[in-house]
Amino acid sequence: MTTKFPLELIALLRVSSRVAVLTGAGVSQESGLRTFRDAQVGIWAQYRPEDLATPEAFERTPRLVWDFYATRREGAGGAEPNPGHFALAEMEKHFAKFTLITQNIDGLHARAGSQNLLELHGNLRRIRCSRTCGVVDEWEQLPDVVPTCPRCGAMLRPDVVWFGENLPQYELETAIHAANTCQIFFSIGTSGLVQPAASLPVWAKQNGAVVVEINYDPTPLSNHVDYVFRGKSGEILPDLLKALIA
Ligand code: OAD
């Protein structure tokens, strides 16, 4: 079934030059990747974030954490961008300033061709020194151990943001600027429960943007936005693109 969009929303999109989009795990669900909080199938329904996604967990059980992310890296590497990712990459071409802010670490937006992309929580495929040497391009993976930094010998870790860690400064500042200055803000496939990303649509609204939510389920944001579209982003976003260019 094709999604119907209010005419005034499409008219506003056509005259807008500054659009910001925030995406979450729901956008990659149709690529076969698990979300975090969906009951039963979400990653956090099976594991506790504090056991796998904190600096303390990495200190306590580095192998467990490394293996968890290695499995997710393999999963993301084997997945393909879905029609939602491609629609966003195509939409970008129709606006003077289009900022795609993602909480996803799977790299699928970049693989779909999105250009002005801010990966707020890092990227699974990037590996860095757990001390200060930064990103490492090559390392030796011996069986059953966490690989170490070729420069200083510290353990390597995925270049992702764990709970309790700061977000990358450039990405966060640019995302806040985009939220505060856009005319339309889309919140797509995110439960809106993790800060500071969850505040971006709120700040956009406070600064006068029209806010649109696309999500399978209701979220804490749903009652505060201008338009809500319930369903799969991989179906709604291609419909939105079609309506925009019709
Ligand atoms: P969540 O798993 O919390 O939320 C995913 C949202 O997408 C839910 O509201 C689902 O209803 C919705 N959803 C599922 N499938 C969908 C589909 N096909 N189309 C549209 N919506 C769909 O994931 P995030 O909000 O991304 O952070 O989680 C935010 C952060 O919490 C993650 O970046 C991660 C996690 O813990 C860290 O690890 C630091």
C-alpha cells in the first residue's frame, strides 16, 4: 500500500532548503539487522548494555565485548542497504542543505550513497587504540585474544560510542546546528530514548522546524511532532521520495 502524505507537507518539502534527518536502528531492520529495544528480538532484550557497551565492560571482559562487536561487524558487512537507506541518499540531492544524522554504527547509510552524514555513535568497521593512538588501519587478529595496537600495545576496540562516553565533538556540534536551523526534521526508526540524540527533534521543534516521525511504533516523541507515519521506513521513505519528485 502506498503511503499518503498531506499535500501541505509535500508542498513544504518542495520549498525547503534545509532538512535534517535523525535515524536509528529501525532504519536498518529491513536490512536484517537487529534493533536494540524491540521486545524479544532487540539486542538489549537478550544482553544488558552494561555488559557489552560500556568502557567498564571492556575493562572487565574485553574478549566478550570484542567478540560481540566482531559478530555485529560481520552482520553489518553481510547486510545490504535497503530501500529506506537508498531513498534518503536520493532525497539528499533535492535540497541545498540536507544533514543525515545517524545513531547507527553499521555504515549502511554511507554504503547507500549518503554524503552529508554524521555518524553520532561512531562506526563498527573503524578500529582504534583503547588508549590514545587513534584509528588503526591494520592489526593482527590472533585466535582467542583481543588484538593490540601496533604502536603502543594497548588493546584495540571498535570506534563506537559506549554508554558513559562522549559523542564525537564535530559530529555532535554539527548535528545540533543542523537541528536548530533546519526547516523540516525527520526522526526515523529510533525509539528516542538515548540522549543527546533524542533531544535533536525537540530542539528542532523549539527552533521552528516542522517535525515528522516515521516509526513502526509510538515513541515518547510521537505526541509532540507535526506528522506521524506508522510503518516501515523501507516502504514509507521511497513513497516520500516519489511524492517529492512527482
Ligand atoms: P531502538 O532499538 O531503541 O529503536 C528502534 C525503533 O525503530 C523502535 O521504535 C522500533 O519500533 C522502530 N522500528 C523497528 N523496525 C522499523 C522499521 N522497519 N521501520 C521503522 N521503524 C522501525 O534503536 P535506536 O533508537 O537506534 O546506542 O537506539 C538508540 C541507541 O541505543 C543506539 O544507537 C545504541 C542503543 O543502545 C549505543 O549503543 C550507545
